[in-house]
Amino acid sequence: GPVIALEIDGDARAYPLAVLTWHEIANDVVGGVPVTVTFCPLCHTALVYDRSLDGTVHDFGVSGNLRFSDMVMYDRQTETWWQQATGIGIVGELTGAKLGFIPSQLIGLDQFAAAYPDGVVMSRDTGHRRNYGVNPYAGYDTPDQQPFLFAGVTDGRVAAKERVVTLGEQDTEQPISFPYSELRTTGVANVEFEGEPVVAMWTPGALSALDGTFIDESEDTGATGVFSAVVDGVTLTFIRDGDEATPITDVETGSTWDVTGRAIDGPLAGTILEPVPHGDHFWFAWAAFVPQTTIWTADGTISLDGQAG
């Protein structure tokens, strides 16, 4: 099944959506860094934050409130409410404060195991009685269906529940979203973001957590990652020269890369690309918080207003 994967200072961990679909938040310490791993099923928003702020480590819980269908978290130290999709305090003592993003990605458990043979997977033995293989939101990710409890105007440039990989935040000058449907046709998007060359990747191998009644029988919606495209001062151009089963390579050296940013064959074998913080969301939720986003399309155009440009 699908997992949120992250690695800090050699400590690699995977958090199955089978568990997070029920619990939504996991507070952990990874590579010595206190993190909160969050997943909002209604928005399909998977984000990891640094939970220390001004020297205080915060523990996060689910407030039970929603805003734009997105989970509102609270911290147990100050009881401030936080917007999960943005990491920004919205009510209480820390209103306006912002949690730092930690790079993570949504991939399949077997992809995590292959990339991180010493990695640790969060157990389903949580002490709670839950049927973790079952999806409580069966059928929820039908792309053009109206989101649950979402009262806003749905930005019609992309189907409401199309998955998107996102770069940037509310205050970013030109945030970019990559619809999975576009990304999967090419496997890669080579773009410049805030003046730096980056690559967004899509490969098969991660199931939906919100499709079938049983996650393990759900549709393969794909795994994603975003990385710096620069290796030793050289900008690489990534391609997938064929269908979805074809591996991703770089034009410059012909090395083969996996979705975790590792060169697994060729001259650069063993090289690891630097991960770039990004989000995975349903389109409607991202567009609600970051309406100024541009949309990347497979033919290389970037749309600002729904028109190819």
C-alpha cells in the first residue's frame, strides 16, 4: 500500500496511509528532528512538518474541525489551531506562526523498501482497534465528484479530486501544480522553481488509499517525488523514453533513476538527488489555499487561468 516516506540524516521512515487515513497525524522524531506526519483524507493532503518552533517541541492532534474540507490540527502545548494544508497557525496564541516543511513523498511500500533497506515502517499495531486495510472513504477519490463538506467555489481548471504534486506555498510568487494525469503521461517534468532547476517524477507503484473498500485492491495512482536537478554543479534533464513501465533516465549521462531520486544504474549509480519540499493534494484543496497557482501540462505549457499559455 501507499506510504508517506521521509529520510533525515540516514534515518528513513514510512507511514502507511492505511493507518494515517484513520489517525491523520503521527508525531515522531526522525534523524533527531521532531516531525509531525500529517494526512488529510478529505483533501488527500500528505505533508510533513518540523514540530519545533522557537525552541519548543509541539505535539499535534486532530481538532475535529475542517476548513475548506482540510483538517485543522491543534498543538497540545498552546492549543493553537493549525491549518494542515499550510502549516500556519489560524486561531490562538501562535496565530500567524508557520511550521517548517520537511521533504517527504508518497510512494509504494515496496518502493520504500527497495530504496531504504534499513528503513523503518510505522506499525499497524497502534493500540487502537481499527481495520487498517479497509478504506473508510471508499470511492471518495472520484475526480470530478464534489468534495465532502467543501463549501468553496471549486477552481474548474482541473477536476476537483485530481491528485496534484505542488511546489510553493501561499506566499510563493509563482507556485506550480503538476496534475498526476499530466505527469504520468511523461513521467517527468523538468522545470525551474524559484530560480532553481527541479524535476518532478511520477512512476507506477503506489495504490490509492481512497478508492476501493480494501486499499490493497485499489487503483494504482502512482508514486511521486520532487528533487533538485543539479548534480555536482551540472543540471540534468530527465526523460522517460516510452510508456509508464519505462525507467526514468537523464539525457546527460544516461543513468537510470528511481522515484526516490536514486541513480540505480549507469555512470551516476549511487548518486542521490536532493529532495525538494512539495505537497501532494487533491486539486480543490490546493487551489482553495493557493489560488494563484500555475498548472504544468505535459506539452510543456504552464497555464495561469485555465488557458494553455
